[in-house]
Amino acid sequence: MLNTNRMKQDMIVILDLGSHENTVVARAIRAMGVYSEIYPHDITAEELKALPNVKGIIINGGPNNIIDGVAIDVLPEIYKIGFPIIAAGHNRALCDEKLDEFTSDEAAVEKALKDFVFETCKAEANWNMANFVADQVELVRRQVGDRKVLLALSGGVDSSVVAALLLKAIGNRLVCVHVNNGLMRKNESENVEDLFRNRLGANLIYVDATERFLSKLENVADPEEKRKIIGTEFIRVFEEEARKLKGIDFLAQGTIYPDIIESGTKTAKCVKSHHNVGGLPEDLQFELVEPLKHLFKDEVRACGLELGLPHEMVFRQPFPGPGLGVRCLGAITRDRLEAVRESDAILREEFAKAGLDKKVWQYFTVVPDFKSVGVRNNARSFDWPVIIRAVNTVDAMTATIEPLDWEFLKHVTERILNEVPHINRVCYDISPKPSATIEWE
Ligand code: XMP
């Protein structure tokens, strides 16, 4: 039995009976200042008892709690553990008489939820990032003991926050591997190295795999094929590094709650996620460490700030996994890749100077694989264009363009034309999503 005395946060567990509103309920409870986590309906009593500081259980049904004509329910043993239990949601076919059921009136639901959390469960409103970090540090230490953890540190928000958290929990027993695939933004790999190795003292292995990635990508024009090569090559490089290291039992991942939702509720069986992940081969057996898997994106950022990561890292704009590879259109060539990288750096610098980096959701440049005629120094040129893209969105499913100021666009254009070789034209993409997507490939 775990010693739960040292945990700082109380927790309400939500058991998922196929409701689309689990996350709404979880966020409503967190908004009351109480931490909550969502688990699949078939969690066992033993697994539930092993969770720290559980104060009560909400069984959350929905219109989908019938599978193949049979109503699903939690295991009967769950009702016998002795935690306060409440049933929520509508159409619950198996609502036990002893359980209260929420009404559909919003105010009444909120009141019922509040009464349950504070009156029935006697939970304390002690959920905050300092307590979350303290609890996760404790949980990681219990899970890992004196063994070692491997982490692929891309420099993205999620993997960076995991790295900072694990560094606090287990120090040098965290081994970070940063793979530079040659498709990173300007200075990005150097910044990862500088922050984590030099400033935070992390045990970081830096692999410059630029040549390897670019030679695999040579003459490959199909966007999906490019993505596949980048993904597969990453796993190969990471796997080679993992094999060189001895005595690593754990693989840390920057899984966050939306990742779990997106891959279906079945994968929400996170209590048992000890299987192999990320396409790594079967013979590399790791147990998973996923300290952020119950956090939403905004909470991950708050966690990063709590851990002392720099603001610009925590609030950086989204960047696709295949990196600049999907912005250097068609078959990647080194001169065009450099043009994307340089023009992107100029655009980001100017966005920051104008304060637009805090306003616009995503902004970048694209270099297509066709040339156009121009004139420079009284001579004909035949060079590449750069396309600027700047969009706003909430969930990346739809997007609108940012109406950039004309003088600002002219200034950025001037810089790109003066500073980036082989570019003779700059365009601004004013297409919303749909009909376009955010990225060009
Ligand atoms: P699209 O182009 O589909 O992009 O409108 C939506 C959001 O997803 C990002 N994106 C990717 N992210 N791997 C990723 O990790 C990818 O292959 C990928 N493609 C697009 C894109 O930058 C945008 O934020």
C-alpha cells in the first residue's frame, strides 16, 4: 500500500462510461481548485486504491454507454471500496439507487458537483501547480527508484516540461537524447543544448543526424512519403542511441491529456500503460513515465513556468514534428531548406519586435519548388519565392489569417529579399482553413 500522506493534492477520480463530457467535468472540478483525473470504466478496485489521495469518485455516463446492446458499468467491486461515489450524466442505464443523479439544469449540476466534492468527499481546494509538481516529483521517485529514464527531448513544450520535471525528480538519472534532424528552425538545437545541458545541468546526448535525414529525403517529393521517412528515421536514430546506453528501464514521454483523448478512450487505460510505444521495436522494452498525461495544454505551460522554464520556451508557437521538412515543398534541397530557415528566423524576429508573437497563433514561411523570373542589379534572375503565412485558430481544425499591417509586410519582405540568397519574390498567403490547411504540405 502506498504511503499517501506525503501527497499534497486531493483528487476526485472520474470514471469514463463513454461520456463526451469527461473533460468538461474534470475541468469543472479543477476550476473549483480540486485536482481530478479521468480513468476508464473497467479500472479495478486495486488500481483505484493505488492512486494517491482519492477523495471521491464520479461515474460519468453518457448517451454512448451501451456497447453491442449491453450497458457498460464500472466493476461491482468499485462500489465496495468505500470512497464516496456519485453518478453523473444522462441516460445512465445502470444507475444504482444509492447514487445521486445530477439533473440537466446547469446551475443545479454545478451545485451538486460542488456539494459532492466539498461536503461529501471533504476534498480540499489544494490543486495548484506547485502542489502538482511536488506530487509528480514524489510519484516519479516512487516509480523509478534508483533506476534510469530515457527521454527524447525535441525542445517542444511537452518534452521540455517533462525534462524539467524529471530533472527535478531524479537529476542525472534522466538521460535526454536530442536528435537534430536537420529540419529544425535556426538555432533551435543549440538552444535546447544550451538550456538543458548548460543551464539546467541535464544529462543530454546531442545527436546531429542532419546528413542522415537529408540523404534519406533526397529526391522524395511526396509529402506523406517525406513525413514517413522523417518519422521512421527518428525512431531508428533514437533506437540506436537507446541501445548504446546500458541499464535504462524507463522511457519518459510528453504525453498530454489531448493525446490520450485523440487516440480513443481505450488508450485512456493509462494505469497500465507499460507497453511499447512510439514505434520502437519489441525488444526494447521500457516502462513508461508520463507525468503530464492528465494535463491540458494550458496546464502544461503553467507547469513549465512553475519549473522555471523560460517564457519563450513555454509559450512557443506550435511546430510540426517533421519540422521545416513540410515547409520546404517537394523534394528538399539544401539551398531551399536554408532559405526556409533564414526567412523563418527573420519573420520570427520581426514578429517578436512588433509584439505580434504574443498575438498570432502560428506564423512561418514556406519555400515552394518552383522558380520565377525577377531582376536584380540590372540583370535577369530566376529564383525561388518565399511565402509568408500567419494564422489564428483555437483548435487548428479551422483557421483565419492574421491581417498583417502593410508596412510591416513590406519591411519583412525587404529584409528577406536582402538577406536570404536565391529569393527574388515574397508572397503573403491569405487563405483561411478551409479551403487551405495551415501548412502547405
Ligand atoms: P494543418 O496543416 O493540418 O495543420 O492545417 C494543423 C496544425 O498541425 C500542425 N501540423 C503538424 N504537426 N506533425 C505535427 O506534429 C505533422 O505532420 C503536422 N502537420 C501539420 C500544423 O503546424 C498546425 O499547427
